[in-house]
Amino acid sequence: MKVVVAVAMVVACSHAQPAPEPAAANPQPASKAEAAPPPTAAAPTVTVPTGSIYFDFDSADLKPQAEEFLTRLGEFMAKHPELKLRIEGNCDERGSEEYNIALGQRRADAAKKYLVRIGARDGQITTVSYGEDRPRAKGHDEESWRQNRRDDFIPDRATVQEKPVSENG
């Protein structure tokens, strides 16, 4: 039995790790390959324009205020091709459900067509019509209906990285 215990102690001790050497008073700097890269400053971000445009009753024609907004948004999208946008067409409660779905789609498509003409890429934009299903205002009066005849612009992110200005303009 003494032999077995002695053998076990010798085997156990043979697997022990050596004690770590004390740290040198003046440690050598890590080689350049091992050094951590310097932190890079994150590119500044800019807020993506969002909002809504409004339509007259039974119309998908863009108003001048809508064109101003769409021009700014289209130019922004042309500079940021990674940005994706969903245009949601909406209607007031008057009209049949089928008619309002079609009208909401015409409204969303009109805005998309304008954005593409300004410089946004077709693949950046999707459209959907909610017809009268997503009212902003719940009333049954002209002011409520005015608020519900709209397109909403929903980007896939709130900010994008600002593009550096090139020397060539």
C-alpha cells in the first residue's frame, strides 16, 4: 500500500505546473504585430429625414410642400444608397376598403416615382398601402380626414454615416 501511495504522489507531482516567473521591473513593449490597433474614430452620423406628406381628397397628386420634402429626401437617398425606405400609403375612412387600398397604393407609388426621378434608386424603396386601416386621427370630420390622407416614410434606420466630401466635388 505504501508503494501505491508513493507512486500516486510522484505521478501527481509530475503534472504540476511550474510557478510563473515574477514580472520584470521593465517589461519589454509588445511587438508591433502584437500591439492593439489604435482606436478609430467612428464616422459622424446624420439623421435620416422622416415625415409624412398629405393629399387632397380622392387624389394621388403631389402638392408643392410634398415635392419639397421629397426633393430633400431623394437627394439624401442618392448620397446614401445603403439606406432603405418603406412608403406607407394611407387614406381617410370615406370610400370602400378596396378603393382606399388602391388609392393608398397610388399615393405611395407617386412618391416613389418622384424620389427615383430625384436620384434615389428603385431598389431602395418599397411601397405598401394600408388604405383606411391606420388612421392618424380617429375623428369623423374634415380635419381628421385631412390628417389621414397621407404617405408615411419609414427608413430602415434612424441614422446613417456621413459621407466624406470628396475633393472633386
